[in-house]
Amino acid sequence: MTDKKDKLLVAAIDFGTTFSGYAFSFKHDYKTDPLKISTNQNWVAGSRGLVSLKAPTCVLLGPNKEFLAFGYEAEDMYSELALDEKHSDYYFFKRFKMVLHETRKLSRSMLIKDDKGKEAPALDLFAHVIKYLKGHLLSALETKGTTVNNTDIHWVLTVPAIWTDSAKQFMREAANKAGISTEQLTICLEPEAASLYCQHLPTTKLMGNPGTQSFLSSSSGTKYMIIDLGGGTADITIHQKQSDGTLKELHRPTGGPWGGTKVDEAFHQMIIKIVSAPCFRKFKEDYKADDLDIHRELETKKRTIKPESESKITIKLPVSLVTTFEDETGEKIKDVIQQMQYAGKMTWQTDKLRMEADLFKDLFKEPVYMLIEHLQELMQKENLSDISTLLMVGGFSESPMMFESVMKSFQGRKVIVPEDAGLAVLKGAVLFGHKPQSITIRKARYTYGINISPPFVKGDHSPTRKVTIDGVDRVKDVFKKYIQCDQDIRVGEAVSGRHVTIKSNQSEMLLKIFASEDPNPKYVTDNSCDYLGKVVVKLPEAKERLKVDVKMIFGETELMVEAKESSTGKVYSSYFDFL
């Protein structure tokens, strides 16, 4: 297999909460023009004939959980099945990526519920999406007359920076299952990818408040914040430009579930208030195609409403929703609205819901408030108060409600939204695949350490933890710190430590690795500590106690551990098993 550096092509998959897509560039093109990046141009949005650069993250499985379709095709096929009332044995999943953010303890056997509450293995679903996009790219290249084998490609998979190590590993294993080997895969953090992309953009491709300039002209030492607003999450990373043009991370990634789907949820709550939850549930069950149309309609409206909009907003809603309500309740929907707080602000006739602009703007209240409050909190930190530029990327950043709210709240700073903000992560991930060393220093997400049993020290250690091994009083479960959270780590840097066997004739040493959000955990059993994985070091026969040298290596975006038995020089290494 060709080495990563010798691959003909770098391809990136942006697996999003609401939309997914891929992009690629050839090595020879990257050398002459890094921005010569191809994306798929022809996802067609079903009956509407819309052409988009990404497809909805939807998967349709057959009655035996076999893969049938992805994206718009999955939506349309499922809608057709529903119209023929043949959909009940099928599985339809959408927006399932957030499960990895919301689940604290992930496992390979985790199940995800579809729109009817039926379950399928999460790992299979993620693998189906990656495999489909991989196959689509290979077919597209073949159609153009370019024959490229999977082994000629280095793949990059994007994940939110705020995700846990276990969520990142889950994506890596899904990619393995989809036919992408570990050696040909890099995990890339979404805001980092966007940051790299914007380094290359000329002024004409950046929009924002007055004085916006090309990122390339930013001088060494410039601090800027990347705000990646996607469908599910807001993901915030802070970078500083170094004298050699590389980037240093100034604060570990932060954020929360404040993406574009929050607006959809608020809209659904508004509708439920009018028609009732049981009625809305019945509509969703009986009219699958119409329910999907509501999502598509909202997607368009979210991008067009502005803070200064005053004219009424018209939202096209399926007639079936009105008829379901009127059949179930015997009431007229327009009469019900007149008796609510929406009287005079909203009308609903057949398939048109018209409302005051302020009513629609209110749907953005939660994501706007949560984001602005979080950004203000970050900027109050001593080393971040002089951030000069806010860079907004991700599909939800294209909403004027979002970027204008940020501009208004941070008037003394430049706020920049690149053209095609929704593709910044995807194209940046391709750049990262070509040159992962663009980001040289990151902040440690956690405090990392190893479980040890040092000699017991009265007054220092809890007597309840005392154990006697080979005639020596020791204390069990002590956290030996290797890296402290928020510490600067240079990419590829190894942090070393030495461990000595505690018994003579010990046949192996078990190194258990833990992580904690606490800067100084005392014991690995503290509530803040999570077990990450282990490395087993085989030891030669010896009467004396043996030494093992341990290195924790912080790679591009993932962590490795390496242990060397000193008498034989044999090296044992492992990626952590977080699942």
C-alpha cells in the first residue's frame, strides 16, 4: 500500500447532522493551486429538482436492515413507500449524528431509533453513510474517465472538535467497516478544517463587517475565533497565527448543541401548541412525504429571514396537517388561532401559514442567546480578550439571524463569513489531508495519566487504599499525571515517564490509562476520571524488578501510547480503546 504522503488523491467526507457531502483534490493540483478542490455538483432534491452540494443525512434500510438508499433518494423512496402504505417494515433514519454527542458512554453495540421507534445498530448506520459517499466519489471519478483505486486515496473524516475521544474512535471504526483502513484515514476537527480553508481565501471571497481583509495578510500573533455553526452543534476553536504560518490553538474546543435544528425544534413546538401533540404525531405517521416537505421548507426560510425583516413570512405547510387537525378535533384551525396568543399575528389558510416576522425571528432566540453568552464568557478570559477576528463557518452561519446577531454583539471586532460557509469545513478537510502539520500546537482536552501503586506515605494517602505487595506497603489506584488539561501540546510530541514492576518475576505489566477534566486528580477512581484503555507489556523472566518506559504521543487529532521494556528494547504501542 502506498504511503499516506504518496497518495494520488485526498478525499474528505463531511458527515453532518443535517447534511453530508464529500470533496477531493489531486496531489499535483494541490501543489499548484491548493483551492482547486472538487465537490459533488449534482445531488438533486427529489421532486423539487433543486441541485445542492450536500445531501441530507438520511438512511433508508429494508425490512432486513439492509441498506437501500441515502440522502434525497432515501427521502423520496421512503415517501413513495409511505404513500403506498408499505413503509412500516422499513427503517428510516435522519439527523442521527447527534447521538454521538449526547451519549456519554458509547459502545460498539449501541442502537439508534428510527422515525417509528424501531432500532438498528449505530455503527452500521454510520458505516452505511461513509460507504455510500466513498462509493459515490469513486463512481464520479470513473465517469470522468479517471480511474482511481481506493488504495490511491487518503481519506479525511470530519468530526466536531467538542466530541469526546470515544465519539472520534466510533467514527474511525465506522470508516473501517466502510472499507477505509486506519492507515489511509485521518480524523479532522471541523473548526480546524474551516480555519485552514480561510487561510487561503482572497478578500473577494470573504464577507463581513467593514475592514474585512484576506486571512493571508493577518500578521503573526493574530488571534481569531472560529465559530462553526452546523445543523447540530456550535463548535468553537481559537487559533493564533505563528511566525512560520502554522496555527496554535489557544483554548480547548468549546460549544454546545446550538445548531440550526434548534430552530426546527422551536417551529415544531409552535405548531404543536396550535394542533396538539397527538394530532401532530398522527400527521407525521400518516403523511411521511409531507413531513419531509416541512423540513425542506424550513431549511429555505431559515437562510432568508433577517433581523431587520418586517414583512410577513409565508410558510408553505401541507394541507394534510390542517385536515388531520380538523378531522381529529372538529374545529377550524383559523378559529383556534384566534383564541391563542397568536391572534392578529398569524393566519393559516389551507397550505399557507402567514406570520409576523417577529414571531418567526423568535424561533432563533435560544441558539442566538446561548451562542452569544458563550462567546462573551470566552472573551472575558485573560489570554482571549484581545481576539481581533471572529470567523463564522458552517451552514447555519449563512443565516443572517446568526451572523448579524454576532456582528451586533461584537462591534469592536471583525466578523467574517466566507463565501460558501457551508462548504468551508469540507474543503478545509481536504487541505488538512494534504498538510496536517498546518496546526502545530493544541491544548490538551483532558488530564491524561496512568494508574500506579507507589509506596504508601502516611498522611499523604488514604489508609483505606493501602495494600501490601511483596512485603511493601503500597497505595492502589493513584493517578500518575502525564499531561494536564489546557496544557500546550506540540503535534507529535511525546511525554515520557518510567514505571517499575512492583513484584519480582512479574510476567507482564498492565498500564491502564485514564482521562479527567480535573487538572489534578489524585486517584483514578475519582468521579472526574474516565478509563480510556490499556497497554499490556510482556516482560522477560527476571529476578529483579524491571523498568518500562512509557510515552504518550499526541498525534494529529488522536492519542497514542507507546511502552518500551528497557531490558529487551521491545516496543508495545496502541491507540486507546475508548469504546
